[in-house]
Amino acid sequence: MPTTYDAVLLVSFGGPEGPDDVLPFLENVLSGKNVPRERMLEVAEHYQRFGGVSPINEQNRQLIAALAVELAEHGPQLPIYWGNRNWQPLLPDTLGRMAEDGVRHALALFTSAFSSYSGCRQYHEDIARAQAEVGTAAPAIDKLRMFFNHPGFIEPQIEAVGDCLSRVPGALRQQALLLCSAHSIPLSMADNCRYVAQLEEASRLVAEGAGHERWEVVYQSRSGPPGQPWLEPDICDRIEQLHAAGELQEVIVLPIGFISDHVEVLFDLDTEAKELCDRLGIAMHRAPTVGTHPRFVRMIRELIVERISDSPEKPALGTLGPSRDVCPDDCCLLPTAAHDSGRPC
């Protein structure tokens, strides 16, 4: 049965908004994780290259503003709140404000299109902790389904890849390689979710929609200890490998695993991968993320309408079908000895 909702909640990762925020932010991110301090300080330098400011916060503000216009023009008429996992506005503060405003039941959009512990289940845990901190007045929160194969996520990226292909000289266009890049995660985490299958499906849908046959999924931004296996290949390693084999002259990089051009996109792709391509004499074309593309913003409204409809349509491209509205209790579990039986979401 459809549920009545009185607000929308954007749930995101968070990022520093000045040089003094960088280390406290990263300490929040890495709390309880087995990541060497040297790696944390290395990542801190990535942020400092951009003035200690992560673009993710401003990009979230822009997305909220665009969604507010979309809801005002087409409905439903719902206020939008924003809470982060790792930096202001933090989820407990946001849920507290929602409680003060009389919000009782909200729909949450997670800024991740793909199912995994860190991209989905951990946000559920963050919300539960924030609700416990706020107390009995805290609003109930339901999550909008994952949208990795929704037309509103795929179509803007088909458009972006097509724009990049149009900039490749005609004689080289067919052989240009489309690299669909996403955040790497530990293999043990990947085994407990459908992250890889969803990435492969979304990438295939974009490549086919753009009419391009040469594509691969690659990964970036790994942060774990050296001995822990993570998803591969790393985008830079793959570029070097293909260059050594004489198989790469033009590359299109699509950050399909991200919805906005934040620091991991700007550093790992626009800085490291671009510098590598320049050194090797490879022409690199970087496609934008969906950001505030009108079709993506409209998709968010469609997902909201879907959840309040008596007879919802659930558009999903490809073969995997739409994601669940409600995650099973044991989906995408954090890989530990106690959680080895986790069911993929």
C-alpha cells in the first residue's frame, strides 16, 4: 500500500569546506577502518590541491535547488532536507531539525546509484544511529530504490558519451575505448552485493545506447591496506597496459559510479588519469557525471511519485529489472565472520 510522506531527504557522503576541515573530515570517513595513516595524509593532499574544499557539497546544493524547482512545477509538493554521513550538515542534526519542523515520514535519496555496503546499507545504519540520537520524535525514513538502470540515469550518460565520441576524429572513433569508472571496493564486500553486476549492466546500457562497441569497466580510488584484494583493474593500470600493447589512441572516461564531479573524479580522473594519458600521447575525453541534468532530476521526482502511487510504474532498462523498494534485512552486509551469509540487494 502507498505511504504518505511529508518530506524528501538527500543523504550523501559529505566533504570538507575549507583546509581546516580536511583532516577531521577524513578521520570521520576512516573511523574504524583499517586504512594506513599514510594513505589518509595522501588523500588529504588531494583535497588541499582544491583549496581544501570538496565540490560535493555545492553540487548537492545545486541538486536540491533543481529538485525543488521540479517538485514545485510538477509535484508532489514536499520540502527537501539534506544530511551527510561524514561532515556538516550531519544526519543527526538534520533529523533533529526535521523533527522540530514536524516531519514524521520522509523519503530518502542516497547519492549512490549502485548497491553495496558503503553505497547503501551503511547509509541505512547512519540513519538508524541518527534516529536513535534524536529520539522518539525522529522521523521514519524510507529509501528510494537504487537507480543504476533507470532511464533517467542512463540517458544523460548516453548523451555525454555521444558528445565525447563526436570529438574523436572519425577514423579513430570506432576504436576509441570507453572506460566506465567506479569506486573500487574490497572483493569481500563485492561478494555480498550486486555492485559489479549493476556496474556492468549500466555500462553496457550506456555503450549500446551510444552505439559504441568497445568499452570496459575499470575502478579507481582504492584506499585499503596493500594486502587486501580490491576490485580491479585500476583505471591507470589499464591505460598503461593497453598503451603498452599498442591498443589505445583515444579514450573516453565516464565516471559512471558517481553522480557528481567531486574530488575523487577531479583528482583520480581529471588529474592522475589525464596526466598519464598526456604523458603516453593518448587523447582523453572525460564525460561529465549526471549532476543536475534535467532528465536525472526528473528521474528523482519519478522515483518519489512511484513510491506514493497506487499502481506504480518502475522503469528499468536491461535485464536485471528494478531494484527493491525495501532492502532485505541481510542484504549488502559488511563482510565479517558474522556476516558471511549476507544476501545481495
